[in-house]
Amino acid sequence: MSLRSLALLALLASGALAQGTAPDATADFIRVTGTEPLPAPLPALVDGLEASRLRAHIAFLSDPKREGRGLGSRGLEATVRYLQEQVKAAGLPPLGPGYVQTVPLREVRPGHGTVRLRLGSASLTFRAGRDAVLPTVAPSRLEGPCVFVGFGIQEPGLGHDDFRGLDVRGKVVIFRDGIPSGAAWQKPELLEKYLSSRPADRYDARLALLEKLGARAAIALEEGLDQRIRVGKEPALPYFLAAPGVPSSGEPPLARLALTPGLRTLLQGPREGTANLVIRGRVRALQGQNLLARLEGSDPALRREAILLGAHMDHLGMPAGVLHPGADDNASGVAALLEILRSLAASPIRPRRTVLFAFWTGEEEGKFGSGHYTRQPRWPLATTSAYLNLDMIGHPWLQEALRTLVAEAGLKQPEAFLDGLAPAHFAEPGLSTSHRELGPVLALAGRGTGMSLHLDWTDGKNGGSDYRDFARREVPFVRFFGDYFPDYHKPGDTLDQLDPEQVRRMARLALATAWLLADR
Ligand SMILES: [Zn+2]
């Protein structure tokens, strides 16, 4: 799961408010007290999900022997074998000729690339490993006109637009890290949007904007980057790409340069010039693995339609030798998917439609597995009536975050929603804006499993997990997700930090949703 979705949500939300199109919030908050009966055999199925079994899968997946399930690691291969054995033991056949769908990938070990900037008659050269961090793209050269745009920020609410009167289409856009001074900028949402400690998150909103403006590449100027490189805080780690020829995201590639005294002087001259990027690295081909299984529907006609449930198996591996166990991200979703699969496979009554299961590879590095599947689906996307995604479901919401959500939504009676509501019994599924018919299904699943809900309608096309490529192909989707937590994407994302009971509650909600969609 990536934080990119948050930055984009902020962008979209500001746009929606500006246009006065904010929908009625009240209808999207569903307060559940007690549980309403679900159709048979669903009560038995959801009650059959056991926290102890979920916990055992998470323990296996997040064990140090799985090496953080990084792409290309033996730990991820062992994960695929483990899951394949479990699926076979549950008695489900593969979707397609075999359980494994190969996902062609490339690994790049970065070399010593350079960035040269020429503004007016002066020029400066930056070097990877010294004062530059090069874009994570295939080794290549890129040369073109560049323009310096200040902070590279557009905030109409604050009357700030670094792009006013500028056409940056096809250009390399140079901006400095940070935000303008002034109290108006010290708002939590702006600090989160522009000053996150992770470079990948800090530049999300700016890169999304530059993509919209048609920029060719981006260069961020950072205070002290050369020192951080020198002390090893910016290691040049291997990265992964899809196979050659697969269209990548339209986001411009990003280089980061140290804002050195020489560069400061250069920027006092003309703001336009030329930039020359040389990206070097050693490339090796790699085969990723999706794992796909199928439960045939019971209705002779409707079984030609399917709903697909997916969760990503991979995590960050051991960057710079440090284990990232990824218990919540996403051993929790994989464990839930496997137990939902076992529960449906063991049921004497099957839903009318076919149910497909996908354990994806390469989500963290670029949603490679789900992206490959949507280009080469083993079940036609046209008859895939919904995609359900499970990613990071082991951490419940915090009371404070829930209060903020309700307050900002402007509910007429916020206390009526919050009174007696334990955050552990609250979930915020994300649903395709263009498929409002999903709403009543989620409401029914929430009422049947004792979960109060906020339906988070989103187009999902730039979303932070594997539903993104389904959303882009207009497959209706539902996103199951708990909440971010302090050790997100850190070595501290361990089994003892999450709550297997929470995984169970979310698995119950997802299983009920899946059944109701498949048996409509
Ligand atoms: Zn993640």
C-alpha cells in the first residue's frame, strides 16, 4: 500500500469542494448496532473464520525466514509455495493452466549516473552517489529544456501558483523542496502533503500535478542531500521495473539534487535552460509470480460471471540489509484471503457466480502483479463483476482519527454515530464512484457482521494498492483497509503490533461482501 492515494485524495477533495460537488455525507455513514441476519450459509461461513488460523499465517509470512518477501527473494518464493499448498489442500483448482501466472520483471542495480544543468552561460554537474539521486527508470539518457518553478506548488486556496503564466509541457521542471513561509502554510494537511519525511510521499502531490501539466521530468532540490548521501542515509538501492514495452505510469521521472552553494548561485540567473540526465545501471530479467485459483459458481448461467478477490504477497524485503517483516502490509490481507478461500471451498453451498482468488506479486514496487493480470487476465475483465482488494487490515482506526473523520464530514448528529462505537468495529471501505450499486451490498455486509461503516467513494484510478489497475479498466472495486500506523513501511511492522481479531473482523466483512456480490 502506498501513501500516494492520500495526497491525491487531498487534491481531489479540494477540487470537489471548489466545484460545489461534495455529495451528501450522511448517507455514507452507516451506524450498526447489533447484527442483522445474513442469508444462509453466510452466518456459518463468517463465524467459521478463526483468529488463531489468521495469526498462524501472518506468523509464517512475517517470519524472518521469509526475508520480508522482497521481489526476487527466496522468502517470497517460499511464500508462493506455502500458499499454493494451502490452496491445493483446500481443493480449489487453478484459474488457468496452472496456479502460477508468471510476471516478467526487471531488476536495476543503479550505477553512477549524472545530471547536468545549464542555465544561461553557466552549468553544473551532479553525480549519483555524491550529490544526486537519479530517477528509478530504465538506464537511459534524457535531454531537454528545463525551467525552475520555485516550490512547484499550486494551492488556489492560498492564492499560490508557482506555474502561473508558465507552460511546462515537455520540459524538465526544477523545484525546491519545502513550502513557502507564513502561518497559512502550517496546517497539518499541507505539512503532510509537502513535508512528509519520506521523499516518495513528499513529492506525490507535486508529481501528480506535473503529470497533469505534461512535464517530461522533475528535479527536486534538497537542502543537505549531499551530506545524507555521504553518511549512507540515501543508499542507492536496487529497484524493479515491468518488462520492456509495458506502459509505465504517466508520472514524470524524478531526480533529486543537493541544493549546494554553487546551485544557489546558478538559480539567481536565468530560470530557463537545458537539463541533461544520464541514468546508468545494471539490468537483470526476473520472473515474478501471481498465484490464481477458482471456485466455480453454482448457477449454470451466472457462473460465467465472476468476482475476484486479491491481496499482495510481497513486501519491501531487506533494503540495505534491514528486515521489513510486513505483518500488516500485507501478511494480514493474504491471511484473510486464504481463510476466505478455505471457508468458501469447504462450504457445501456455493454462491451462484464464480469466485476467483489472486495472490499478487510486486505491489510495493509498482503493482506489477495486478497490473500484469489486468493486461493478461485469465478470466475476461468484461465478466468480472467486481474486484475486492485486501491490503493492511490488522490495525483498527484510532478514536481520535474517527472523531476527526466524523467532524470533517459535517454530520448533523455526530454523537449519534460515535456514541458507544468502538473503533475496532468501524471500517472505511473504498468503493468505485461509478458503481453506486456497491453501497447497499456493503451496508448489508456491515449490518450482518457488526461493522459500522463509512463508505469512501473514490475513482481509484491513482489508488495506492492493487485495485488501481482494475479501476482504470472500469471493473467495479471495493478496497478493504484498516488504518496507517506509526511503523507503516518500517521494520516495526510486526505480528505483535497488529491485532489478529481485527484481521478476523475485516475478513468477516470481506467474506460477507464477496458472498453477497457473488450470489446476487
Ligand atoms: Zn505497502
